[in-house]
Amino acid sequence: MSADTGTDSDYGPMDTRYAVYYAPPPGSPLKRLADAWLGRDPDRDERVSFPVVDGITPERLLEITAAPRHYGFHATLKAPFALAEGMEAAGLLGDVEQFAMSRRPCRVKLKVGELAGFLALVPAEPSPAVDRLAADCVREFERFRAPLSEEERARRQPERLSEQERAYLDRWGYPYVFELFRFHMTLTGPLEEPERGRVRAILEHAFAPYLVEPLVIDQIALFTQTHRVAPFRVAGRFPFRA
């Protein structure tokens, strides 16, 4: 499902953004459930029928999942960026593939949790290997990232960030990197209580069977967005081969 208000032909290549994410592989039970909850499959870039959820109307489910649906079910490793001058998508694609070939799988135990008022799958216990993967992605693909425009920087509301978060925003294009990174797979937009508690209970029940075992992260995906109001879609998946 897209909030698109124009066609891709209305935009140029400079409008395209890329992101390096972890996303569960096609066909996996976790992905099927999360895609249904969000109402969209970013691999096929197609709408998925919402489940029937007791206590949430279809209209409200559409509203509370709007933000994460735009990005697709994922965990951020390298936040969305436009290509730097002189860089090409083919070069980025090749670099992501080479990077993945050098990595070993890692694991993280997940639970439903809260971050800044929204609900997400978050680590139930520390996973240093996942944190290293994210930090390495931030550094490895930085040469492909164009500097933030003033408009992009303003969207991050730097006045609300800590000094360290602003420093990371200006240096790396994203405030939550390195020691400020927290692996998360977003399931809702911001919610107020008591609704947040009700939705959390629904998600805990629905996802419990899929969170018994740690999540194995054995691939990364390159997502693309053709312009700001287009949904992100999977451009390629790259398994770890070390």
C-alpha cells in the first residue's frame, strides 16, 4: 500500500533513497505475520490483507500501522540515504553483496517492547554481535551517503536531540548509531495509553509463538524508495557467507 501522490516518472534519480536493513526472508513465519499486521509485503511491494484483530477496528489498525507500513517490516542497520555525488546504485549493490559475504550469522532474542511511545520487537537480552553488525554497516556504507539537506536535518528535530545525538546526526546522517543504537522492528506508530497497553497485549499474544527461539540474522537487504512519499521496497537480499 502506498501513500504515493504521483508517479515515479514525476521524480528524478536524485529523489531515490536507499537503506540497509535486516528483514526476515520471504516465506518465514515471522515475516508472514508481520506483513499481515502491517498490511504490506515490501518484497513484492504489494498490499497484504489485514488480520481480524479483536479489540481493534480495521480502520484503526490501518491508522496505527501507517508509519511502519511505509518502510516495510525491518530493522534499521544503515538508515535511509540518498547517493553521494559520483556514486552509483550498482556500486552500492555490489558493496552490500561483498559485505554480506564476509559476515557470519548472529542471533538475538526478541520481545514486544516500547520505544518512544511506539511498539516494536526489541531485544530481550543484549546481543553484542548484532550491535557490531549495525555499527559496521554504518561505517561501511557511509561513503555512498549524500550529506543531509537542511530539510532532511530539520525532519529529525535536532533541537530535541541530545548533544551526542546531534553530533551523530551531523556526522553519520542518523542520531541513533553505535552506543545509541537499539535493534528494533517497528509494529506501530506512536500510541497513547491506555490504547498502547491494549495493543501491546494483542501483539504479545500474536507474536509469542514466533519469539520462542532467537531470531537468526543471516542476511541483509537493500531497500529503495523512489521518492519521499513512495513506500520502501526490497531491491536485493544478500546472505551471509563467511
